[in-house]
Amino acid sequence: MHARVDAEPIPPVTVFEARTDAFLSDRRLAAATATYCREMIALDGGDWPMLKLFNQFGRYMVSFLLIHHYQAWRHHDGPPPTLRLLQSSSSLSPRQTASVVAGLRAGSLLAPSTVDGQRPRILAPVPPLTAAIASSALAFLRVADTIEAPVRPRAPMFEADPARQNELIYRSAAFVFAHGSLLDLHPGVNHFTIKDCGYIVLTAVMAAALAPKADAPSLSCRSLARQCRVSRSHIGNLMAHAEQERWFATDGLGRLAWVDEGFLESFKVWTARQMAHHAVLADFILAE
């Protein structure tokens, strides 16, 4: 059975905007952005190819919406989270959405479950799926904690509790439904999210841009392809497009040659917005 929760799922958008402004005005934003990027490129997808499954926006959003639908049904009086419901809300085609769900089942990332013992089966995430989808959100929350220094750091409470992670994703999706995706404000970032493992490549580049040269990660096609489990030609295409757009370029030796200051600034604003997004939602959840 699912329990109804009558509270509004998210606070007013002005609360998010005010928190974003506070992060943007903080001199520690660049360091927080660098820390976030280092955490993202250090993530290990494990034996099952989670990097391939989740690090592309369309496939990621299938799992993101699956968790939202499950949490809405489980705690917010939503309809049963079936494949049909997921297909109706996904930006992918019904066949593509079903294929992603089949991959989740093959990876044992869905719990076998039915509605009152009958078909249709509900799509219920298991903790490793939630953890994979929440990984970026929790990384943003950790760096928000370093700046805001709450009495009780929020990130550890969410990291230790898959149910809270589910709720964080549910509230985040509610924000997107109400106000649109934050990616809409950052077309450069958005471009990388729609490519296989593009966002991981972007965070590696941003880490290199914000780190001392001695500490910068390798940006060679070989190194990034191995890390992301994609082809070297795929990484090369991503880098070539970035140079064509005048966003950044490497020197051919695995080092960053240059980065457009406007592009770098946009990524720091993206980080501030994401920190604010997840910090506000975490505070809202913990206060209930």
C-alpha cells in the first residue's frame, strides 16, 4: 500500500533563486566546482556497465522518471508506476524506453513486484539504481555542505538512506515538471549530456581547467575512452565539436590547451544552480 502525503512537493522558485545567488557570490564557488568535477570523474560504475546505461541524458531520464513515478505511488498518492506510465512520460520512444527498462532488469536494478499480486508489474528501483541516479545530486549536495556548513551535514544523511534519495529525486522531478530543466539554461552543458558519457568528459575538462596543471586529469582520448568505456573516436568527436564551437581544446598530449572563459563561467553557474537545487530540496525534506 502507498501512503498519501499532502504537503506541497517543492518550495517556491524564489527560494532556489536566492540560494543560487548566495552560492554565486561566494568566493569558494570555483573550488567547490573543481571538487564536484573530481568526484564525478572518480565514480566507478562497477562490473555492470552503469556508465553506459546512465551517462546519457535520455537513458538517465528513464531511470530518473522511473524513480519519481515509484516514489509518487509509494508516498504521494500517484498511480502505479508501470511501464506504460513510464513510456507516456519519457522523451524516448516507447520501444527505446522499454529497452532501457529491459537493461535495468538484466542488471538486477529493478525489484520484482506487482500491484496487489496482479499484472501490470510496477517498476520498483532497488538501492543501487537509486544510488547511481542520485550520484551527481549527492556530489552537488556534498560541495554545498562545504560552503554552507550546516550543523548536521546533509549529504551523509541522504547517502545512507535510499528512501531519502528516492524522495530527493521525486522532488527534483517535481521541480522540472513545474519550472523546466536547469539544463535549458546551459546549452553547452546540455550538448554533452546527450552524448554517451559526454557529461563525464565535460567534468574532466572542467576539472583540468580549475586545477593546477600538475593535478589536472588526463584528457587524452585513450584515457577518457578507457574510463568511460567508449571508443577513442567517440571521445575525439566530442573534443573536435568543442573546439569547433570555441568552448575548449586539448593540446594533443592529454592536456587542456585553452578554455573559453564564458563557457567555464557558465559551468560554474550551472554548479551553483545545482548546489542550490539539491540543498533547498534536502532542507525541505529534512524539515518534514
